[in-house]
Amino acid sequence: MTILISSASARDREVFESLLTGHELRFSSAPVDRLAAEKLLGVDALAVVHGHPVSEETIVQIPRLRLIVTRSTGFDHIDLAASEARGIAVCNVPEYGSTTVAEFTMGLILSLARNIHRAYVGSSEGHFSVEGLMGTDLEGKTLGIVGLGRIGRKVAQMARGFDMRVVAYDPIAEDSIPFGEVLRTSDFLALCCPLTTATHHLINRETLAQMKPGAFLVNTARGGVVDSDALWEALESGIIAGAGLDVLEGEEAIDTRWDESHLRRNLALMGHPRVLVTPHLAFDSKEALDRIRATTADVLNAFARGEILHRVA
């Protein structure tokens, strides 16, 4: 089986060469949508990463393609309709970094609560002063969680270790409470849900207006869950105290400059004094990446044997 592994690092090459013996492997540091058509000929399986689209235009250029594996849990970057129309299986890595992302989520919460990021910037510039940096304790505060999947439940477990009260909203979880109640009672609101048609812009002008005054928003889910314009307005008007964002709506525009509207808003959020932005790295630990590679290899090897693992479409 001929496998193209796109957006590949040196570590990816090293690991996949050891785990995918018996296959013809092609590696590219570029995403698949930026490769010339001749580079795609003869490929049976793609292993891609989240954030780099696999469009119908790309799919039709690979006539032998039968499998797309995304090295992520999310798969909204793949054209599922085009894949289904051509009989292509789409698989993901369903579990690799619940603890990894949950730890990062708590890191953002801690940094917002105690102004750690602002203190670091000030001290690195030679300002060794606590003025304007007074924070708040987590003990006794209420953490609201949107999404009670693996990550959301890990965040809840960790938050209880700080003696926080935890409430949560998830439309299919038995221990969920109404979304409006979560918004009204939470001192910190952590988004841990997937991006779907139902969750797109779940955080908008209306829902932000329902949040507890002085609350903080933390997003380690997907950028599209939050309406960026509404978030900016809520920050400027003082509806919320601050935000920790590992993901941004239209974040691809920051590097590619393809969407000026998203680019302008994201750059503004990145420079806002009460916003902490990180470059979509909540998943990015050594242990998590090794689990991603191992599961991806399992999916590819199983497909070559006639089995399909972790199919999402």
C-alpha cells in the first residue's frame, strides 16, 4: 500500500518508518492541498493533520485513494461528502490526549486567575512589580464545562483537585444542567466540545451576555465555537474579565493571510491585554504525539489487512 504522510516532521518520518514496514511511504513537510498533482499519483492512503484541509479538489486528484486518516480526533477539515461519494473511508485518532489537553486547560485557568502571563511579560521587560497583578483563588470558585467527553471529564477531575465547584452542560450527558444555568453561575467557563453545526458560535452575543459578571472564558476546543466579534465586544464592554484561547476562529488566516476579516480580529484578540492566546498547542506533548503516531500506524496497517479501525465516515 502506498501511503502519503503529509505535514510530516523528522520525528514523524522516524516513527512511521519503524511502524509501517512493508508499505511504500511518501513523506511531505507540506500539507496535502499544497502538493502538485504528480505527487499524489498512485497514493492509496493519506495521513493528514487537523487544520490542513482535504477538499474535494484534492480528493479527485488521487484516483486510487481509499483511506484518509487524520492524526487528530477532529475531522472537520475533511470533505466527508466527497470522500463518501468516492468510497473513501475516513478514520481518526479518537483518544490520545485527554489528560494532555485537560492539563493545558487548567494551565490557562491558573494563568488567568493569577495573571501569570502578564507577570511574566512585565518581569521579562524589567518591571518587577505586583501592581495591577492581583489575582483570585480557584478554591471555592465555580468552573463551568461545556462538553463532557473525555477531555471535559478530565478537566472536571482536575478542577475538583483545586476544590472548585464543577457544573457542566452536555446535551447527551446525564449529569448535565441547563446551559443557561452554567453560564449564569460559572466563574470560569471551559469549552471542551467538538465543533459541529450545533456548537458553531455557541458562544455569541446572547450567551456571553448571560455569563456571570467578571467571569473568564477558556477555549481549548475549536475556534469556531466562539463568535470572535462577540467575544471582542464582551471584553471591551467588561461583560467578561478575560479569555484564554488556544484556538481562534479562522486561525489559519494568521499564517496564510487568506481571510482578512478573521486576520484582523484575531490579531486584535492576540494583542488584547486581558486575553491570553496560545497557538493551538494544548494537544502538543511528547506523549500525546507518540500516541497519535502509534494509533495512526495501527489504522493504516489494519486497512492493509482489510480491517477499518476508528472509522468516522
